Amino acid sequence: MILITGGTGYIGSHVAVELVINGHEVLIIDNLSNSSKKALEGLKKITQKDIIFEKIDLRNSNALEKLFDKYSFEAVIHLAGLKSVKKSNEIPSEYFENNVQGTRNLISVMKKSKVKKLVFSSSATVYGIPKSLPIYESSDIGNTTSIYGKTKYMVENILREIWEKDNEWQICILRYFNPIGAHSSGLIGESPKGIPDNLLPYLFNVASGVLKELEIFGDDYSTPDGSGIRDYIHIEDLSKGHLCALEYLSDKHNISFFNLGTGNGFSVFEIIKTFKKVTNIDIPYKVVGRRSGDISEIFADVSLAKKNLNWTAKKTLEEMIYDGWNWQKKNLNLND
Ligand code: NAD
Ligand code: UDP
């Protein structure tokens, strides 16, 4: 059985589907701080299986211990955590507590129970401001521009130390670029609580009339059209990367790091144009100042994941937007 922490969340729910349809037994824990049990209904419809769910907070070591006493896990895919760049700078201690201390609690229970196979959700934010592009796994890390990024960097370092002390661990660190879209069934997708910070969920809410207009955070970057460039990846491709990571870890006692992106960068204006092409909807927008902590441009080199994980992203930006919008149209309420 595979434990997925944060499994009712956006990425976790898609990873759960991928694992279950490929024959894995899965158990989800989540404290539901940024998701709801509704995701479990979607999971059941897609997989035709009941997935065991336990409401557990990673900050509660006792609850984690009881969980590991009750079930026998083969591996853990650890996605639970807080992810807002903006909020992380406003409430840093909560971010350290959830993302860093929460992970320490998890690792210590895993160690006690001799479960030493771990896939961890890191982020391209660990690279900070890129010195050159594309970004390789060997590029500099640590010069992060937010507390959120710092928590990911800290966890990566903790995991390196754990592995150096005990080579029995099997650790795969996945550095996600910008996951977007939704499952092609339209049954699960991204439902952040409150007003979204990320571009696509915000844009979808503008398109559906829930929010008035999109604010473009800066058109004066040194990119071709002046807006920020990111490497957007379809959530289904990203989820498949986790299955490949588990397969990779089956015979490797090492710690490894992989970029999960497409290798292509798109600007905010290109996203708006592609949204129009796919849906025929114009997005009202205004250009405002740069968002604090934002970088101009980032996209991945993805050859290492291709070589070692035998994984590559396949879906186009059009498919990402189509599937994301298909989900959003059916889930119009913020705070749902
Ligand atoms: P999400 O908020 O949808 O999912 C995270 C889940 O973790 C939520 O369901 C939340 O309720 C749960 N959670 C938070 N703190 C918890 C705690 N202390 N105990 C138990 N559960 C807790 O976010 P997501 O987009 O699915 O992200 C999953 C992981 O991937 C996160 O670690 C995030 O930092 C990382 N990541 C996300 C992105 C992105 O753009 N979505 C990019 C890079 C990395
Ligand atoms: N962005 C924007 N308006 C928004 C949200 C995001 O212009 O309401 C821009 C942001 O400056 C960045 C890109 O869209 O260039 C992607 O932002 P997101 O927050 O989705 O991802 P991240 O910056 O964390 O990579």
C-alpha cells in the first residue's frame, strides 16, 4: 500500500488516480486545510475503487504513529503542505511548521516503522532566480525568493542528510514546474480555497465571471512580450511522473532529483491568447506592477527524467487549458 499525504489536494488526487489505475493500493491522508472530501467522490467515479482516507495533520505525530501502526506501507508520496508564495511571506512560521516540521514528523515515523521509500513534492522555486536557462537539476539551488521556496529547499536538505546518514533510504525528489489543467474526465481538478494566487485558476474564475479581471503582474520583464514566462505542465503528465518515480525507486537505494516540466516556456499573454483560441472567450485584464518575489522566466531541462524515469510530458498547452476549463466550468464556486 502507498501512502499519499495531501491526497485530497490538487496534485495528490491526480496522483492517486494514476496509482490506482495502475494497480497500486492507496491510502490518503490530509488535514483538509486546502481541499475537501469531495475529491474522494471524483476519485471513486474515475477508479471505481474506494480509497481509504484518514483526516490527519502532519503536525500531529501521535496520529501519524497510529496510522503507521495500523497499516503497512511500501512507500510514501509526500505532497501535503502549504503552497501559497504570498501567504508564506505573511505567515512564515505556519509555513515552517507545516512544510518543514510536518515533513520531519513524517520522516521520523517512517524511520521508526522502517518505511524508507519516499517521493517528495519539491518545486522549481528551489532554483530561485535562474542564472541561465533551461534549468538543470544540477543548476544552483537555495537562493529562493519566498519563504515557501525556502521550506522546499530546507526539506530537500533534510532529505539529503537523512540519506547520507542511512543509505537504506530510497528518495526521489520531484521538482515540479507549473502544473495546470485537470483530469480529462472532468471529475477532479483544482479547487483552491479562497481567491487563487496562481495564474490559471485565477484566469478561469475571470472567464466564468466569478472574478472581474485578470491582473497581469508586470509587462516590463526582459521576455519577448514583457510578461513572465513559466513551464506549464498538464497535471496528468505530472502525475504519471510519480508512478515512474516509484518504479525507478524499486531497485535504487539513492537520493535523486528530477525536474518535471515540459521544457517549454509560455508567457502570461500567450496563456491568455491560447485560452481565447481554445474557448473563444476573451479575458478582461489590466497590467499592474510586478508581484513581489516573482522571477522573470523559468523553464526546465527535462532530459534527466526522460533518461532515468523513462518519463516525458506529452500534453500540449491547448490540452492543459481545455481540461482545466472543462473542470472549472462545472465548479464555479470559490471556497467550495
Ligand atoms: P494543494 O493545496 O491542493 O494540496 C496540498 C494538500 O495538503 C491540501 O489538500 C492540504 O489540505 C494538505 N495539507 C496542508 N498542510 C497539511 C498538513 N499539515 N497535514 C496534512 N495535510 C496538509 O496543493 P497542490 O497543488 O496539490 O500541491 C501539492 C504539493 O506540491 C505541495 O507540497 C506543493 O508545495 C507542491 N507543489 C505544487 C505546485 C503547484 O503549482 N501546484 C508546484 C510545485 C510544488
Ligand atoms: N500571474 C499574473 N497574474 C496572476 C497570477 C499570476 O500575471 O493573477 C503571472 C505571474 O507573475 C507569473 C505567471 O503568471 O509570471 C505564473 O504565476 P503562478 O503564480 O501561476 O506561478 P509561479 O509564479 O508560482 O510560477
